[in-house]
Amino acid sequence: MKKQILCLILLLITVSTFAAHNTYRQIIDINKEWTFYPAYDNGGKIPASTIVNIPHTWNAKDVLEAKNYLRQAMWYKKVLNLNSLPDNSRSFLYFEGANSVATVYVNGHMAGEHKGGYTAFCFEITDLVVSGENTVEVLVSNAYRTDVTPLIGDFNVFGGIHRPVRLLITNENCISPLDYASSGIYIRQKSISEKHAVFEVLTKLLLTAPSDSLQVRTTVQDAVGNTVAQQTTGLTQYAPEISQSMAIDAPILWNGRRNPHLYTICVELLDDGKVVDKVVEKTGFRYFRVDPNEGFFLNG
């Protein structure tokens, strides 16, 4: 019994330590219970509203039952409670997609506008949120516009926040999610062969408090978790991005369904040796060529 209790205590300590080491970036789904209502004037009356969950579209039935389906503007509204917002943190709203134009407001202030229904977008809301209750409002329109593609097509333009929404909370120094809502990490293959893989890892950064103690550590692991390369680069001055040239010997080449081997690229932002942000991506190393007479060649 004593051994079992001791094992339980050690397990709890391990779990607590693991949780403490993963507090540098919080990703919170906020897809439940949005208030949804039309954006038109109802003679001074408040339009009728409903509670919906994201992903959501308002004209799924219309496009099946009517030729002229609904293309207009609608409001989505949600109250966020941020009582536990960490000190010296940054906050972002990340949308995987909203069709076709979305304008985002936080506590009555515009956070940004995105045009195009099939790409993700991310807005920083650090200066707009307060500790406690916050209101997020999104005006979404699928109305016809000549400045938003596609203009026409053999498909229906569904309106709504049709992909998930997340709240992202990071340290004041972080890997940027603002570069076209990407992960902030770009892996560019320079020279790939059976003998060597030479590549560049470009990391976008947001640094509110730059200092000489900041470093970027990039670790490359194979599919079974073995570390095959690692590089740590100091940030001696403010930099919006940092590029690290890396190489591994005898790479396992990605070969479609025969051998879909992926390497894991882990980028960590360190402050005085402590991890303050972390983003992970995967990539497959391969080379190819196209011959007009012989066709397509993968890995030779």
C-alpha cells in the first residue's frame, strides 16, 4: 500500500511538472454557444437571435430549396471570460475560415477584417481585451462583391463562420501566428539527396521585450523520435524573423504511400534557458524532377 501511495505521489508530481512546463502557449477552442442574428434593420427592433455552435452556416437549407439563396450579412456574438489572463501575455483570435468577408470586433473596437472565405486569419487582441468579461462580435457577409474571389463558380457561396475558432494566449515574446495565420515556421528544402538533406528553418517572431537572453532552439527528430539535428541561435537584437541553416546525413526520403516518412521540426523560443513558446511542424524530405519525354521522377 505504501509503495502504491508513493507511486501515486510521484505520478502526480510528474503530471504537475509536465503541466507547468506547458503553460507557455494556451490554445482554447471557443466554438460553443455563439449568439447569431441578422445584421439588417428591423424597424428599430432587435432581430430575433439563436444560439449556434461553430462551424456554422446560415444558408445550408436555402441552397437546396431555392434558386436565390440568402446572401447578406449576419452577426455572431460571444462573451469570453478572461479572469485568469496571465500577466505580460499576448492574446490572439484565430479563425480557420469565415465566408466571405469577416469583420471582428472586441469590446466594441475593430480588431481586423478578412476578405476571402477559404483561408485562415488571425488578429492580435492584446490591447483590446480586459481581465474579466469580454465581448467578441463578428460581422460575416457572403454578399456578392467584386473585390472578393471567387466571383462565380459551379458551387454555392455558403455564409457563416464555417470553420473552428480559437483563442490563442502566448508569452509577450512568441513565435508569430500573424503571418497569414501560419504557424510562423517555414521549412525550405535547399538540397536533398540520399546522402544529405540541407534545409532552412525560418521562424517569424513577435518580441515585445527583446533581450540578449532570448534564443531560438530548433530540434529535428525522425519518425520514431530520434534527434537527428539541433541548433540554438541567440537573438542579440530585435529581429522579426530568424533563419537557421541545418543539415542531416542519410535522410529517410519521403516516398508517398510506400514510405511516407515525416520528420518533426520543433522550434522553441527560450528566455534565459526557459521555454517561453513552442511550435511543432512536420516535413518530408524528397527531391524530384520532370522530364518532357520520360515523365515525373521522385527521389531519382
